Amino acid sequence: MGKSRRTVPEELLLLALDPTTGTTAQPQTLDLGLAGAQLVELSLAGRIVPEGDRIAVVLARPTGDPTLDHALELLRRRGSPVRAAHWIGGPRLGLRQTYLAHLERCGMVTAVPGQVCGVLPTIRYQASDDCTNAAIKQRLDTAIRTGVPPDPRTAALAALAHSVGLGKHLYPGNEGRSSRSRLRDLIRYDPLGGMVAHAVMDVQNGLPAQQNRSSQGPGGPGPATATSRSGSRAAGRGSGGRVPASRVGVR
């Protein structure tokens, strides 16, 4: 896989990167989103296909991207289709740091050493090309503003951004409420991205994925609680559920 196109995990992490603080928004849930984004990218690359709520490897040939190829090899070793939620919630902690290091190697971000309270060492990350980040955000803005169905890559990115709670980071405050709602609605335009995004939210809420969930669009205007998750799940469900510490690394 060449680098003429950024992958969905790379774009999701760049969206989460705060240009002011040099840290990532939603650090506890971002690992889950990145694991889901790997599934989306591998599907776009023709390496895996969905089978209901499971993921099956159909082509084990490496993509050329080391982070994706590692995920592909882990999926291949399973030997049989795996539930998306089980994969996303699996014990592969630290994807955020893995991808930050990956983006640094690729020249997409620059690591800036610093200190907290003048004592504790820390590293902040700055995007190497603000135009790149602006272009990613612009794709979401265009889909939200025009209502024109986005391409599958953009729809999946929107679904994952919503699933990990990046809406308030991308469209803050009361003035961003309608944009956050429309970001959520974009989940309907990519069935795989919708399925993966729902799996991410299932893991956050500590619930198993339901089989044969419909991802044809949101069924309600706002976040749903765990007690209202029946039938075809609404894409408007929130991502505010607690993340079990054993499932997601809290660093």
C-alpha cells in the first residue's frame, strides 16, 4: 500500500490531535477507534470482508503498511472469522502510541519534548503539515454542510470519529451541536464503517455486539442509554459509557 493516500487510522489520529496542546482528544477510547479503523482500512484494501458481525480474512497478502500488516497477521492467525467487537476490545493496548510513533516516522507529526510542572518529562506532537489536517476536517465539513453522501472512506472516518467521542473536539459548544448531530448521521453511508463504529461503542459500554445489526441510519436524535439498546441500534447512541480499564490502556 503506497503512501499517496493516508489510511483511516492515520486520519482518525490526526483528527484527534489537538494543535494547541499537542495531545490527543479522547485518549481512553481512541485505542478502540484505531483498532476499528484498521478493520475499515483492511476492508478497503480487499484483505478482509464482513460476515454479519464477524470479520473474515480473504487475502493475507501484506499491504506494505507495517501497522496494518501486523493487524492482518493477527486476524489470519485466528483461523476463523472473529467478531468485530471481540477484535476491537482485544488485549492490544497502546495503539495510540504505536500510531503516533508511526506518524512521526512517516513525517506526518513532529515529537516535541517538554516537561509537566517543570519536572516530569512529556512529549507533545505537532502536525507537520497543517494543510493536511485541514483537508481531512474539510471532507467531514463538506459532507455535513452539503448533505451529499460522502465516499466510503470519509463516511467510515465520520462514523469512527463519532464512536470515540471526537464530535465535541471537532465541533465544540452549542454552536457545534447541529454539526455533531450530522456527523453522527454520516454513519449510514458506509455499512462496514457503521458496523465497526457500533462495535467500538459496544466495547465502551461493556456489551457484546448484536448480530445482524442494521446500520442503515440513526433511529433517534441523541445518545441512547445501555437500557434502550434493542433491535436495530440507533447510530445516534452516545459514546459516554465507561471504558473498562482492562480493555483500554489508560496512560
